[in-house]
Amino acid sequence: MSTIYLRRAKLADLNTIMEIIEEARKALKEAGNPQWQDGHPNRAMISRDISQEISWVLIVNNRIAGTAVLQLAPEPSYQNISNGQWSHPHAPYATIHRVAISSSYRGQGLAKFLFSNLITVGQLQGRNDFRLDTHEKNKQMQRLARNLGFVRCGNVTVNDKNDPRRLAAIMPSEYTDEIENSSMYSEGIFLWGENLNTPQKQSY
């Protein structure tokens, strides 16, 4: 049985994290997705994430298998949202950014482990709402988010020189409050594009 856990990234992890980021960047390009093709996230950005203690790594049998950022401070690009609204616009939230799984570990369902652990960490730090954004061509991330219970809220604009348009989504506290007491997590009760005043035609 594999030993899987989450820990904060260290500067000693930087090279490995960047290797995983570059693998993901290449995969996005091959899929025709402009996301991350403007050079970010770059080494300086990841180093800053580590220094701010918001960078996390997923460990599988003592090896780094994935990486992500869990940001507790408000995300500036989420202040303005179009074609919808955040379900709890004034509530504290955590943002999940820069998610990537090593090519050596893809296809093993580890992205769900990564997200579930990040959500646990966020809740332990007083966050019950979790937000993310992704490109409309990133179907894999959309499918993962939908399966985890995230719902689409609208559109946001991020700092991306190629294409700043992103689909915005949230896992609201109504969902996270039920995870420990029901099977909602595995069943994905909240459908992508459902409620939050989002027209059904915007569903992925």
C-alpha cells in the first residue's frame, strides 16, 4: 500500500516542482490549451509561493507526485466576476492554484487526493469556501472540479498574456459542511453549472 500525504513545499523541492510544472505546461500545449503558455508559473513565482508557505506537495512513497498552491489571502482577480456571481462574495475563502501532477503518477486518481488534502488544510485554517479558475479548454480540470463538487460561478480575468479569460468555480460551504457526514463527496451532488444564478446553458 502506498503512503500518501500532503506537506508544505520547501526550497529544496523547487527543482522537482518546476519539472512537474514544465511537464504540465507541455501537456496543456499539446491539448491546444493556451493556459500557462506565457511562461507562468515560473521559477521565481514558485519560489515566492514556497517562501510564503502557500505551496504544497503531494508525497507518494517519499517522492513528490504533485504540487499546488493553497492561497488564504483574497485573490485580486476574483474581485470582478462576470456572467454570474460568487455564492458567498464576502465570506473568507481559499483559492487553489497551480495544480499539477507528475507525469509518472498521472492516471492514478492522485489529483483527488491532492484536492481533498488541500481542502482539509483550508478548513483547519478557517476556510469553508474554496475557489478556483481554469481555462475553457482545460477539460480535464473542469471534469475534476465538477466531480469534486465545485460549481461554476461565472468568468474572471487573470494575469495571462496569451488569454486571460478563465472560468470561475467554487466549492461552497454548504457542500464542504456535508463531506464528513455523507457520501456527497464521492457522488458529486453539486452539478457543474448548477444554481448560483448560472444559466444551465453555461454548463460544461
